[in-house]
Amino acid sequence: MDDFFETLRQWALAMLTAIEAINSWVNNVVWGPPFMVLLVGTGLYLTIRLGFFQFTHCRYIWQQTFGLLIKGRQERRKEGAISPFQAVTSAMAATIGVGNIAGVATAIVLGGPGAVFWMWVVALVGMATKFGEATLGTHFREVDSKGRISGGVFYYIEKGLGPRWRALAVCYAFFAGIAVFGIGNMVQANTLAGALEAGFEVPTWVSGIVAAVLVGLVTLGGIKRIGKTAEKLVPVMAVIYILGSLVILGLHFGELPGAFGQIFSGAFGASAAAGGMAGAAIRYGIARGIFSNEAGLGSASIVYAQSRNTPFGQGMWAIWEVFIDTIVICTMTALVILVTGAVASGETGGELASQAFTEGLPGAGGYLVLVGLILFSYTTLLTWSFYGEKSWEYLSKGNPWVIVIYRFLFILVIPIGAIWSLDVVWSLADTLNGLMAAPNLVALLALGGVLTKLKIDALKRGNDRDS
């Protein structure tokens, strides 16, 4: 019997080694220069096509999002499962997570401080990309006879570009259905378990099992339960994290100019990461920026389609999602790491972020990161489970057995991700992100004209009401 288990262990190790080798090769292809150009170029193209909307209409965007929320006028139409604010907090539940803490720390270690600059670039043009995804996802969604809503990239490819493009929609759904087990599952479970082990000495396998149970309790209630959970957790955890960061930055105010200097000089010059140059900053900054806000992946369009809002109205909420996620929260993490000098500790990922917050705010700082990692990871698991479900629902044309199998596998993979190697998980997630982004970027470029018309019509209706 011992020989059998040893043979099984050796076979499993050989399989993992093979997977790592294949993934490494695919990763280098996916994240090569052509894809970088396509990703950033799509955001830049939409920014220009939309007349730099995310910059020129800041006041209008505020009035039509948070302004309406304050006035209690969120809901604009009957169709939809959740409110516009629940939709954006659900989307933020998926994006405000490991990428904002461990992802930023990893980017700085591998690409130097200059990687932060390229995260900003991805975010600024990514606002237009995310606006397009949310607007098109809501515009081309489908509502069945029972009032159930389906939307997202696969629907705006098939309905927006026509049936001949369905193969591209199928590719996206397949890649998203697989990617969910990386970016939305194993990475989150791995970081959550690591945080609990580091802070409270909880075995990773225990954390994985408990997380699986807690995720199951919420996701079985569908998007309405996910939306209600996100609406309560996301704003609270984001505000606490930002306030804690601001306290540390206030205590290290004198180091802030030097931190910004490192970011700008590293973006175009020599990087401290293993003797690399600006290329490392660009690569890891863009990769981690995408992982942080997911602009270009198209995943958030799936949950935005569930909103009781107009397509254009929900698109404006998507702009705020990217701004808060990357420009605000990721910047907070990066600056804390840089002003405290924690990068010299040799740590990486969540451990580096924890070290920085502990040095910046002894006692409470480390726990702030740990709690943030735990909550951020948990909420990301919730929303990404829905993304995967909708992807497999599209592929199977609504076959209920496929959905049941998917839900079982998603829950099962959580404990596996909790105990797997972090490096392998991160690398796999990067590869899957690139594969699912490609079909979406092609669709966004092809539907730029439709998106522009939706913007013009919406602004015209708004001006007519005001006149």
C-alpha cells in the first residue's frame, strides 16, 4: 500500500511539473509585446473614440452615479436582479482583492517601483475599457421568460457582432470558465490561507475547507445574495484599508517625494528587480494592473448585466470601479511599501505588504493587511464563482447538470488552491487572464462604433431633460 501511495505521489508531482512547464511557455507567448500593445491600445482607442470621456465628464459621472445614490435614485428600470450600487460593489468584490495587496507587492519586487506607474497607465485607459464592457454587457443582455438575466462578453459578441462571431464568444466563455479556477479561485484561496497561517497559525488546509463552506453558503443563493453581501462588505473593508494606509503615509510624509521619485524613474530607467530594465516594470506593471482592476478581461460585464440600470448609467459606475481599485487602493499599498523601505526585507506578495504595514503602524498594521487579505479574497471568490457559472451556462446552453458540476468543482478547488505553491498559482492566473482577454479586446475594438453611439444618445437624452 505504501508503494502505491508513493507511486501516486510521484505521478502527481510529474503532472504538476509538466503543467508548470507548459504554462511557462504559454505565459511568455500570451504576455509578449503584441498582447501588451493590444491591451493598452484597446483602452487608448476607446478613450479617443469616446472623446476622453472618463476625464472630460468627471462631474457628470459623479452626478449620475454617487449623486443618484445619495438621492436614493439608483434604480432606473424594472429589468434586473440587483441595484446599480450592488452591481458595482459585486464587481469591486471581484477586483478589490489579492491584486491590490499581494499583486502590488509582487509587481514592485519583480518589476521595481516603476511597475506602479504602468499600473496607473493601465487604469487610466482601462477606465474606458471597463466602461465599454459594462455598457455593452448591459445593452446586449438577454432576459428569459422567467425574468432571469444573462449578459456579458459572450452576449455582446454574439448579438453585437452577429451569429458568425459565435465561435469567438464560445472561446471567451471557455477561457473564462477555466480562468475562474485561477484568478477567481486558487489565487484567492492561496492568499487567504497564507494570511490566516501567518497571522493566526491556522493550517492552510483548515482555512481552505472553511472558506469553501462559507463561499458555498452565499453563492448557492445566487446573484441577489452575492450582491447583498458585497454591498455590505466591500465599502467597509475598502474604507478601513484606505484610512489605515493614510495614517501610515501621514507618519512617513517626508518619504513620499522619494517614493514618487522611485516610481517615475523606475518606469523608464533601471529597475531594482534582478538588474532588469524598464521592460520588467512595463511587463509586471501591466500584468498586475490587469489582475487588479480586470479591465480588458470583460468579466465584470457579466455582473453589470444584472443591474437595474441603463447601459450608459452602469458604464459610468464601471469607471469608478477602476479608479477606486487601482488609482486609490493599489497606490496606497505601493506607497506604504516604498515609504517604509520594507522592500529591502526580501519578502514578496502578501508577506511584503504585511511587513510594510507592520513597520509603518506597529501592532495594528500587520493585522490590517491580514484582515484585508482575508476579506478581499473571500469576496473575490464570491463574485468570480458567478462569472464562472454564467460562462458554463452559456457554453452548455443552460444545462442544469453542467451548472451543478461546475458549482461542485469550484468549491472543491478552493482547498486545493489553499495548499498549492503561490508562484505556480500566480503564473497560471496570468496566463489564463491573457487567454480570456484576447476575444474580449477584439470585440471591444469591433464594437467601438456601437459604444460611441450609445454614449452620444445617452448624453443627448440627458441634455434634453436638463433643457
